[in-house]
Amino acid sequence: MRRSALALLLLILSMPALRPAAADDRSRARPAEVGLDADRLGKATALFREAADRKEIAGAVLLVARRGKVAYLEAIGQRDVEAGDAMTPETIFRIASMTKPITSTAAMILVDEGRLELSDPIAKYLPEFKYMTVAHPRPKDTFVVSPGSPTGEYEPVQAYRPITVRDLLTHTSGLCYRFTDRPHIGRLYAESGICDGLTPSEFTMAENVRRLAGLPLHHQPGTAWEYGLNTDVLGRLVEVASGQSLDAFVRARIFEPLKMSETTFLLPKSRRNRLAALYEPGSDGKIKRTPDGTSVKGALIYSADAAYRQRPGYFSGGAGLLSTAGDYARFLQMLLNRGELDGARILKAETVEAMTRPQTGALPLWITVHGDTFGYGFGVVTRPDDPKGDPIGTFSWGGIYYTDFWVDPKDELIGIMMTQVYPSGNLKLRDEFHRIVNASIRN
């Protein structure tokens, strides 16, 4: 018996360590089994492989799920060109603004429990926001709502109503991003050291939010859609309302119930070898590695190594998470299932419906690649002429390092694209991936 036990122990110790699952084998299916055309999906593989061969990207992980089954999961190219490491389904990515739907879900969990109300003034939890002003342009200035507008003189005027929880969820609070460099606001954010969530901060999120509250808003609350630090403030609000750090709350209430073991704010040293390297286009259009440390592109400041150099207590609800395609697919499947996955209910069904339908009325969005209107944390398609072919009701968002997802409730479909390149404005891979996948639907 002792010899048998010893032999078994030696056998176990000699076995290679199990790799984390990219997708639960029980949730896998062949494309045809869920009404998808495998040959059509193969065009996506060829598209991204050609882009990697041309050195426009290092590599990518692509995932398509339908009717609750992962039918397409491809790892293409390299995770780290310099190290010669191949891309794998287990590769970890900086998902940046794909953090926002998760933080929005955290806030809606508290709404479901009655610990937050959508109409609550955020000053109820964050009193530093009690007296807000708006940077009103003087008559000689022109009020422009597109990025990169010139700065000029302004006068602070009192906000006519408080910022609410709903305003944060819909990006209608008047808060901006430093990197969008709005008139007056971009300069004020820079002078105050406001962090956009893409670099290691010198201080905690609580301090970042406190500084933000001391600056004027870009517009009166509720009067315009402005992409900004709304979800970072929302994450801080979750901390105050729940009595937990944002990291602890999303782990306990979202990641653990959904078995999202790879999603985290701070990458442990043991997992750094699976982090995809970050790249940028060189002068010849071919990628070159983004160096560690601070990188500056215009008003945007970001760090390739922020994934493991972040200070404790700084959890960017708008940009701070890392994840894998398989992990993020489980989060999206929960939403597609109207709040539940594998027996774990995260949100009420009616809450998911509210999050994923239009909530901003006729307010125009200046980011239009994710639909023509906005819900609570997602862009939403309401027009039949979506340029990517996404049907009405599709909700989606993406990240600055060229990550993207969409959920199509009508066709019970999820698509995820993970790469790591910035800037990516010259690439058309995301839109073409949508078109290929949408064209693959057979029944």
C-alpha cells in the first residue's frame, strides 16, 4: 500500500501543471451545432493572421459564443514577439475600458439590493461633490463638443442640479477624461494631476476622485453625453456604499460566482508570463514594443506596466482590469442570460434589461463605433443601418488597447476580440470581425 501510494504521489508530481481553462469544455460546441458557418468564421482567422504577418498586430485571441456555447476560439500570432511566445487562449490582456461594464454591474447589484438608488445624488455618498460648478465659456469662446478643441477663458457657474448615480452610469454627469483635452477641463485636470486610470497613480482612487470633485464640469449634468471618469467615480461610490474596496466587491459578487478566476486589477507575479505585450505602430506602420514606464501620445498618458506596478488602493473602475477572453465571455454570458450563469444570479433580469436598453434619449454620442445610444455601461444599437451589421438591441464596448466585445440578444451571440496595440486608428480589424461573425449566422 505504501509503495502504491508513493508511486501515485510521484506520478502526480511529475504531471505538468494544469493550465487555466480558456473556456469550460462543457460549454464548447462545433459552429454548426449552434447555427454558425465554420468556413465563414475561418475568414476571421485568416484576417487576423494576415494582420499579424504584416506586423500590424502581434497577435489576437478571438471568441464567438452562441446559444450558451463557445463555438469559435482562436489564438493567432504571438503574445510577446521579442520573447517568441505564441498567443494562447489563456493569454491575459489589459482590457482598459472593458472594465466599465463590470463596474457598472457592481453598482447595479447595489441598486438591486436597495443600497443605491439611480436618482440618488452622488454627494449622498461622496460629499465632496455637493457643490459643483460648470466651466461656462465666455461669449468670445465657441462651445465645441468634439475632442481636441482649443482652450480659452471660462467662468464657473453653479451646476443647476446634483450629479446622480444615473448620470455616472450614462456618462452624462459633465465629467471628462483628461486625455480628451476638452476646453479648459483638460488643462485643469492636468494641473491637478488627475489620473485617467491607465498609469500607476501617485495616490489612491479616493484621492483622485476628491481632486476631480474640486474641478468644474464640462457641461450641466444630464444635458450631454461625455465619455469620461464617470465610471471611476462610480467605482469609488461602490466602495463607500458597500464598505469594501472595489477589488474585494467585484471579486466576491461577480468574479467568484461566475468563476472568472483570471480577472484582476493587479496581476500577480506568477501570471505575468501570460500577459500580452503592448505594441504601437512605428513610422513604417509595423508594430514596435511599447516600453515599460510612462508613454505619452498627445494628451493621453499610459503605462504598459501599469498591470503590475499599480499601488494598493487605486482600483480604476473605468480602465483598471485585466482579463482573458474566456473569463470575459462568462461575464457576457451572464448578461445574455439576463443576470444568471450556471446557477449564480448576479443581477435581476429586469436590471439587465434596463442596463442594455437606451437610457440617454436623443443625446448624441461622439463615440459611435458601439451603437448610436447608451445604456448603463454599454453602447446600444437602435438603428437598422449599423455599419458593422450588428442588429438592433446589440450592446457592446471596447478598450483603448484594441479590445472589443458585443452581445447580440436577438441571435443569442457573443463576440470578443483581444489584441494589444495603441494607437490603432489605422486598423479595421474590429469592424471586419463583426461583419464576418454576423455573416456566419445560418439559423
